[in-house]
Amino acid sequence: MDQTRACGVYIATWNLLCPYYAKKHSQEQGIDADGRDNWQRRWPAISRILGICPWDIICLTEMGQEKFSTMNKDLTNLGGSLAKPLLMLYFEHPQRKDAVAIMYAASRFGVVSTDRFEFKGAVTGLANLREKDTGHTICAVVVHQWHPVDARNFGHLEGILKFVHPHGSTCDCTILAGDFNEDAWISQRPIAQELAKNSTSPVRSKRGLPDFSLADGKSGK
């Protein structure tokens, strides 16, 4: 990217914890003490947090399909209240009950193209965005990777990177965001190692492996 025309981009990513999977896996963040779905209480809090900053790009995972209309309306209105209207690109998983999405500031970016990659029923969504003022291009990718420690899922991340490469290699910047299910205490091949060694990766670091932090839910407790 031409550094004389460099620009900052506000990016957010969030796994919304689809109510169906919260109940199925008894995830305490998504259910009440009596086991009932707590989405009606969680969603207003999530949308308020997302509204704190005028995001340019938001990558969302575990969007419940039955909640899509409400969520799309709420988040679009949220962007409007910040004078930066947000539009949503929605990618439905063919064999799951949720979806992933990319939201972008329509006042700043235009969509050049979109694409999708499927691996065993899970979809990765991609949007090539062009900044209207500078012409800079961003390849935004939202990922929900199957758990990599399960041998049945080997090859998922490699497939994602191969899918992204032709798009990312022609853009000024590539963003991979989402839920990679990287539980560092059991993963046989952490994402940092995969990104560093994969010859097709458009996001390899010349300074070595990037630093990663784990949320409380991924701490191994």
C-alpha cells in the first residue's frame, strides 16, 4: 500500500453465540440458570457495545438464522445513528443453523465482489471492498472454522487460505476475522503456525509468529 495515502480502518469481530448452539452445548453465556435462551437480554447489550465505536467493518459469526431480520435492522440502524450507515453481506452455512456476515460502512466502501468457500457444511464469506476516497482495496474475510483438533476437520484452515489467496494477492490489505476455535492447550497445529508455514497465506509475518490472546471462554479452564 502507498504509505503516503495510508488510512486507518476500525474493525470489529464477534461470535454472537447462536441461541440454538448455546442450548445444545449448554453454554452458560447463552442460557439462563433454568436453561432457557437468554438472547433477548444479550442482544441489546451486544448491539450497544458494537455502537461504542464507528466501525468500518464488522465480521460476525454464529448469527442465528431466525434472528437475522431483527439483527440486520438493529445493526443497520446502529450504523445510521453514527453517521456511518452499515450494510450487511450474509453468508448462510449450508449444514448449520447459523451464518456468518460482513458489515461495512457504505459511506466509505463499495463492494467490488463477494465470494464464499464451503468446507463440510461451514461457509467462509469474503468481500472485496474499495475505499471510495483513495481507491485502496481491502479483502475482508469472515471465518468460522471447525475445531482443528478433530482429525475430521484437518485441511479446513489450509483450504480457507488457498481460497483467500487469489483475492488477497490483488488487494492492498487482507483481513481474516472470526472464530477459529483455536484452543491453545489442545490444538495440534495452532493458527499462528499454520499461517506462518502455509506457502499460500497472504498474511505471513516477516517478523515471526503474531501474538495471540485467548478470551476467558478459551482459557482451558
